[in-house]
Amino acid sequence: MFTQLRLCLVLMMVLAIALPASVGIAQDPVTVYAVINHANATQLTPVAELKGHVTTVVSLAFSSDGRLLASASQDSTARIWNVETMEEVVVLAGHEDNVNQIAFSPDNAQVATVSADKTVRIWDVTTGEAIHVLSDHNREVISLAYSADGAYLATVGADQVVRIRDTATAEVVNTLEVQATDSVTNVVGFAYSPDDSRLVTGTGTIRAGNYDTAGDRQIDIWDAATGTHLNQMTGHTDTIFSVMYSPDGKWIASGSKDTTVGLWDAETGELVHLIDAHEREVHRSIGFSPDSSLLATASQDKTLRLWDVETGEQVASFEDRTLIDSMAFSPVGNLIATGNILGSITVWAVDETIDPDVMQTDRAAFAKITTDNAGQVRALATLEAHQTTVSDLDFSPDGTQLVSVGFDASAYIWDVANQEIAFELVGHEDQVNQAVFSPDGTLVATSSRDETARLWDTATGEERFVLDGHEDRVVGLAFSPDGSRLVTTSDDTTVRVWDTQSGEALFVFEGISESVTNFAAGIAYTADGKYIATAAGHLWNITGEGFSVDLWDAATGEHYMNFGRYDQALYTLGLSPDGSQVYSTGKDRLIHVWDVQSGEEVLTLEGHTGELRHGVVFSSDGNLIVSAGFDKTVRMWSAETGDLVATIPSERDFVTSLAINNDGTIIATGNLDGSLKLWAVDPDAEFLASTTDSEEAEQTTDETASDTVTIEDVELGTIEVGQQIAGAVSSNERRLISFNGTAGQQITISNNSFAVFIEVYDDTTGELLVERTDAAMIEGIELPSDGTYTIVLTTDSRGNFFIQIRE
């Protein structure tokens, strides 16, 4: 019956080949790019970046004619892209958990996906509708493969059963039981041979959403018609994520967590080349060129590499901007696509006439950012030096320097023109919270968790003064308009004023202690220097009463005006260039703007779906308000009307800090992952118009529904209730532990009495739920909703930590 059905379906598929194969694409061959071969392999260029997914792209597949590219992501969606236009044409939404793999049917009319939600889905490529939703696997479905004739779709999951389905009816017509000596072994890599006579599987182990080193690590060959086991090959020492036959059927390639790539004789099973290919694991990121002469591999070491199949020698290597988790070689041979952990897809080609859509860093001048061109702002450069969160940024008054500070106790002054570090400011012994240039640009002030503020010479990078007097972390800084005074706020409930020429403490404002006994209290002088403005947040409480924005007499410390009280913490504060308006941001994700004279709130800017931390500035002319936050967007608003002018994805990570230079031409953003990005107007870029309120709400909901922190040392996918997770953290290390939680569950975090800074984030909203310092144990952190969460541990000493989830 199996053989008869197979022959019948082969005939059906031959007849179906004449059907249209793509969405909105001309039927002429794709000839824009040169075919990649040995002679030109070193000339690959990233010609496009496809953006739509919000987290790791784990699988990529080209259609057989090379016109479409399909992608699958941990954001629970799959997407189809038009290769000719590099535009998204269909979003496949319906899975309720990670989409693990995607593949086109040979006639390109359908794509199939498998997911951690235990389902297999078959989709219509033209409409994006699910034709079949199959739920016969009882555990996570890991891999899939179409037969070359399109008659069958094989799927396999953590239940260790390969199900072979009739693609016309989606019914299971045969099953293969994985012959594993270890009960936890799973089939991870999976493929048909070109003639459909064989199936190849690669095994590994999955526990709680992670791949472990226990269990079998082998490649098996099976008779596709009968399920008979034909051969077994060993050589890898860890999970085998991907296996595939070469188009000519002579080779089998394999990619493994052990960082190697194997090339095997498909007939004999002999290991011909075991290539020490990468420095980190190779996921679903291997692919043969159509003529079987080249093998492309990519890895979490951020590289794409090309290898000579016959010799096993490397032909070319290229570096991408972040960890690569997936890869596909176009069947036409003219493109390679790589997917990364940030959710974007890079398309590579041999065509030096097409420039990547990036800003040229050698432009002599930049246009001023205005309401007319705000939508054309594009990334200019990425600066990397900090090892973890960039907590604050500030441009010098003349725009030639940029100061950045981070949670890794580091501080840098950058040469903006050359995008290089001019000076490293060495002295702080703990995380640095804020930095600001003096009005004349000769000094930089920094504040730190080490209970000090410091003044630095911007011409030499040398430390001028250590402002030692606070008894807890120093969180806020502001220079007086003439630069003669520096005001600081601290968790010790005091505000102190310092002489910047001598470094001496002049006086303490005790009267405002109640308002500033708060975490990340914003502080600023008014333009005339007569008043000091403060914004109140709080370290220990998530919500409460008394969080406010206030004005105080700068000479006496007497309270002058209150701009209202809020039940959620306020994080930042600033004034417009003319001093007529003051703004603050907080946990409510809103930007509040008040008139200084009347104290009335004149604008409330709503749109961000994540918190704003040091993430709002006025342009120098006061016409634009620029904001950036934990929703991974940079937004620009009209300061006059409050209208949203443009929304630009920051693409890389949660944005934790923001600055704009005085001439309004360059924006700088700092990220949770420690990187900085410079932005400027690209006159060749298509304008990104702001959306309507309803469109914006729908867009941000979709974009952030599965928004996760995707950093390379996240180590947990699921923590079972009652299970205790133990780990170690080294001195000055920052560890991130990501897990899936359920509403009402409670977290307990403890350690062996070493100094630790603990943060807990809701990754869906970007909200900081808990922030504690030097806590030996935190109990009863209740999760507000079902979703993904990240625990961040930062320490200045070595020790062990323990995490437990309870109902």
C-alpha cells in the first residue's frame, strides 16, 4: 500500500508542477546576482537585511526556483520573503511556541513548519493560511523534510518517532522508531536523499528547551520506503543539529554543537572530512551549492564560511554582526541567507554593484534631523567596548566627543568623527550610572554605585576629582548652566552640590531627601540656574505613592513647585533647550511634558511598549523630542503637537540610553548588550512615516508579543516548578538566565553571601520587575503573567547562585 500510494502521488506531483510557484513575483529566472562559485566565493557581499522577526531566526529555506525565502523563528511565527524585492509577503501566524524548522514543498505551493507547541502546520504560500494543523506528536516537534518528489512530508519530535505523511491528505502512512540506546536521545537533524530512497537523521539530546551533551550523537541512514535501518556513522561528540545530502547525492554534510562540520561518503558512510569549522556550535546552518562543489556553514561565532567539498579546505570566510543560528544556500546558487539571534536575516550575494543599506561612515557632513526627514534616520555605526548594559550617554557641546558609561564599571570618551575610543576613564569600582559633559566641554562627570561621583578632564582623560561624600550609590548628575556647580543625587536620600574647580562639597539639600530617596532619580538645572528639577523613582518598590517631579530653589533647597504625583516610579528627567518645558519618563512608558511656569502637563506622549531609561532628549532647537526604550525602537515626536513623526527599529537590543548632539545631526543609543549605535539621516533611505494610533498599537503588540532578551549566555528555557537551578558567577561577570514562567508563580533567588546585583525583567514588555542590591536572598517575586522572563545577576566577586520557581 505504501509503494502504491507513493507512485500515485508522484504522478499527482508531476501534474502539479505547472501551477504558479510564488507570490507576486515575475516568472522570469532570477538573474540579478552572479552564481556563487570557487572563483568568486571571496566576493560575497551582504546585499540586504530582512527585518520582521523579533527574536532568533532558527531555520531558513529557499523555494526550489530561488524566488522565495522562508524563515522560522522563536517568536512563534514564520515568514515568506520575495527574494527579488527583498520584501516580506506573508506572515504565517498560529503556532503558540518556538517554530523549530520550515521547508518548502518541491512545487513551492506550500510550506511546512514544526513547533515546540507539538504541532505540524502546512501552509498555503499564496494566502498564508494553514491548510493542515497536525497534533499527533505528543512532545515538541523538532525537524521536518519533504521528499524530493513532494509526495511525502516526514516529521520527527522529542517523542522519538518519525512520521511520514501523505502530503495530499496529511495522513501518516509510515513511522520509524529511532533506535536509541539512551531514552533521552532525539532526532534533531533530518533530510531525504535526492532520489527519495533514503532518510538521514542526526541525533542529540533536548532537555527543558536546551540541547544537552548526554545521549547518542550519531548519524543514521534509513530506507525511506520500509523504515529499515541501513547504516550508522559516528564522529561528532555532541548534538547533531543538521544533516543534509548534497544535490548530486554523493555527500552527506552534518553540523554539530561540538563546532565541527562533517562530510561523509553517502554510499559507504565513511567520514571523509571532519572539519574544525567554527569556534561555536553549528545549528541549522549548513548548505550545499547546486553543483555540490561548495559547502556553506555558519555559526554562533558570527561567521559564514565556504568550504571546498572535495578537499575540505576553507575557500572564504565572512563575519556577520551577531550570532548566526540558521543558513540556506539558494538552489539557483546566487544567494546565501543567514538568520541571527536578533531576528534579522542577512542575504549575501556576489554583486559589487549593490551596496548594503547602511550609512557610509566617511561622509563629511550630516543633515540636521527634523520633522521632515526624521523617517530617514538610519544606523551610521556600531561602537563596541562595554561588556554589558550601557547605562548613559552624552555628547560634548561641540559634538566632537561622546561619553558612554556602563554597568561593567567602565566609562569611555569616544572620538565621534573617527568612531574610536579617545580615552578610557578608569577609576570607578562598580557600575557607572550616569555621565554628563560640562557646559564648556572641558569636564565630564560620572556617578557610580561605588558611592562616588568623579570629574574627568576631557582633553586628557585624567581624573580631576573624586567626589566622595554620599553613603550609597550616586544615581543623578547635573551641571549648573555656568559649569561652576555639579549637583548629585544618591540612594542615601541626599542631594549634594559640589564646586567643580576644587571638587569640594558646598552644601547638602536635606529638604528634598524624601523625594530623591529613589532609584534613578533624574535631576537637572533650569536654564537660568535658579532652580533644580528632580524626578523620583524607587529601587525597592515597583509601584507606590509619592513619585513626583519637583522644582527646588537652587540656592536654598526650598521647594518651589510640584508637577504632580504618580503611582509608578519615574526614571529620567530633562528640560527643553529654552527651559520652558520639563519632561520625565517612568515605569508607565509614557513621556510627560510640563510647562515650567504653570506646572501644567502640556503633552503626554504614548506609544512605547517598553520602559524608557535615560532614553529621552530634546533636539537642540527644541522642535523634536527623541525617545528610545526597551521596546527596541527609536521614536521622534513633534515637541509642539506631540505627534509621532517616525518610528525606527533599533534592531539590536533593549535601548537603555540616548543622546543627541547639539547641532541635531547625530543620535547615539546605548543598549542592554553593551553596544552603542550612532544614527544619522540617510538621504537615500525611504522615509518611514509614522503610523496612526490604531496601526501603531497593532504593530507594537505584534512586535513585542514574543520579544525576548537574546544574548549569547542565556542558559535556561524552562524551569520546572519546584526545581532548583544552581549556577556559578565569576568576579565582575554578568549572567543572564532566561526562562518561561506562568502567572502567579513565584521566584526565589539566593546566593552564598557574595555581593550581587539582581534584576528580573519581563521580556514581553521589557519592564524591570525587581532590582535589588547585595541581597543574599529574594523571596516571593510573583510573575504577573504567562511569558518569558530574564534574571540578570551582576557581581564583583565569585560565588554560586540558586533559583527556584514555586506555585
